[in-house]
Amino acid sequence: MNQFQKDAVKLTQQLVQIDRSDPGAYEKEIGDFIFNECQKSGIAVKKEEVLPGRFNVMAKIPGEIDDPALVYICHMDTVMLGEDWQTDPLSGQIKEERLYGRGSCDMKSGMASALTAFLRVAQEVKSGKKPQHSFVFIGTVDEEDFMRGGEAAIKSGWVTKNSWCLDTEPTNGKIEVAHKGRTWFEITVNGVTAHASTPWKGADAIAAMTELLHALREDFATLPTHEDLGASTLTFGQITGGYRPYVVPDHCKVWIDMRLVPPTTTQLAIEMVERAIKSATAAVPGVSVKWELTGDRPYIEKDDNSYLLQKLKTAGEEIVGEPVTVSFFPGYSDTAVIAGKLKNSNCMSYGPGDLELAHKPDEYVPLADIYRCEEVYYQLAQKILF
């Protein structure tokens, strides 16, 4: 273990002790912290407002070639602190070689490891080393919500279709290079109210919605799977409707999350929704249905020829001394946004911790993961920049 790996653990503790919950305290304090750390090291750094009072942060070490650049992109927000913790969620407590706290694995430890490696390279450049490519560190806002920080980084040109983009989401020792798509619908059924003793005088919006959801589930069950990403998934995350038990409901609304894998596209998902609506209106005469597509993130497939993948896999295997598994990321991340928007196949995730611990009480990251990732991030930079 070297001093830089120890520094990454200390920095993780400092970041955990800053509340950046979303919704809640948001990212201002942690963004200011990162800005000041880079500025103290003599690195060019700037902020850009994405949402009122919420700023992306970008630091750059210029290279002989500016594009493509190596980009470490880390989201600064976490989910809310939550309840039922056995430890203080803002303590950064270390116990039995684990560091506890909200965001410890998602993704304060990844951010700390990447920032430590970034500042380590900055010291070398200050001492006379000349990077062939620019090296960029980006802290984004809003990743835990609508990912508007990642989209803003694209719009501002902080990342391009040529960039080599690595986010530090918790991947449990794997390199994760593919993503299921994320397609969201809001569906509203409008019916006709009546007294429950004479339901035939109304049109039951909730009954129609149950028909719709059942038809959609049956249609979804027929979808093909993908060799890397597995099966598409369907979740009815939220539903509202009705007024009182003795009143035929004239309104019902559902929010749907679909995680689509090839070859199922958003257009095919729309067709399934429209078929389900036909089933519902046929089963419950008198209702009307409207739908809205509220989120449309494309699936990302693995590119075995990706330059960044090859370099990252080599760096990881040199550090851990064994083959590194290449897999897919079960959620959606800032690099998935970049890959989808810019058709950039050099976008992937590799970071400390296990995603299954993220967002839960007593979230933690093993110290060994921080040590490993800081060194991998540094070695990756060496392979690409010098």
C-alpha cells in the first residue's frame, strides 16, 4: 500500500462527511471542495451551472492532443441519507477494513480514488512530464435523478464522441461496458364516476388499468433476451387512482419503468403500450387512455474493440494479478448517457464497492477496493497519457 492509496481512503472519509443528498443538501459544498482541491494543485478548473445553485465542476490537465482526452467522470450527488442506520451516515467510520457512510460506494470512494490519481498525475506534469492527451476530471450533478449533469457536460463540449470516458460507479471488481436501456412511461386512464352500488352507470378507471397492466406484462414475457444484457424488465413503480371505496373511480395513473435490451427498441415498447391500451378500452367500455414517454435512454452494447476497454483491462489485470471480468452495468450511469447521446463506444464503469450496497442503510466500501481502484486509475492514465 502506498501513500496515494492511503490518501484516497482519507479523501473518501472527507467526502462522506459532506452531505450531498439528492433531494436534500445537493452538491454545492462537495463541488466547492473539489474545485478548491484542484485549484490548490495549480490545475485549471471551472464550474458551470446546470440547475439553480447546482454546478458541474471540470478540471483539465492539458495534453499535446486535446481530443480525444481521458475523462474520469464522477457524480457528486447521493440518494437521501435514509433511516435505520447502525452507523452515522455522515461519519466515514472505518470498522473491520470497511468504510461506512452514505455514498461510500456510490460513489464517493470512486470519486476520491479518481481524484487522487488525477492529482497524482498533475504532480508529475508539474515536474516536467508531458502528457500526449489531455486528462479531464468532471464532477456532475443530478445523476441520481434525471442525469442532467451528464447531459450538460455533453452540451458544453466537456466530453465528445472521441473521449475515453470512465465513471467510477461500484462494479465489484468488474469492468462494466454495456447498459440496458431505460424507457419511462406515464399512462393515465380516465373513466366515469358513479356510485359503487350501480357500477354499470360508470366506467371504472382502475379496472381498465388492471387490464392494461396485465396485457402489458403478457406482451413483455414474449420478448427475446440478449446474450450479454439478459432479459428486458418491466416495473410499475407508482400508481394512483380512485377517491373512496364506494365510488367508481374516474381516474387512474401509473408510472412505468422499462429496462430494454436488444433487439427491443423504444418504438417496440410504444407499440406494446398501444396494444395494451386497446385491450383495456375493449374490456372496460367508456374509458379513455393517454400516455406520455417521459424517459428514453437507449441500450448500450459492448464493443470488444474499444481502445479504453483494452487499456483498462490491461491496467486492472496488472494490478490485481488475474483476469478482470467484463460485464454489463445493471443501472444507467453518466457514461451511458454519453455513449447513447454521442455514439461513443469508449464509455464504461469501473469502481470500488458493490452496487447492491448502494442506496441502503449502512452502505460501505471495503478499503481494499479503494486501494485497488486508485492504483488502476493511475496506471490507466499512465498507459494512455505518457
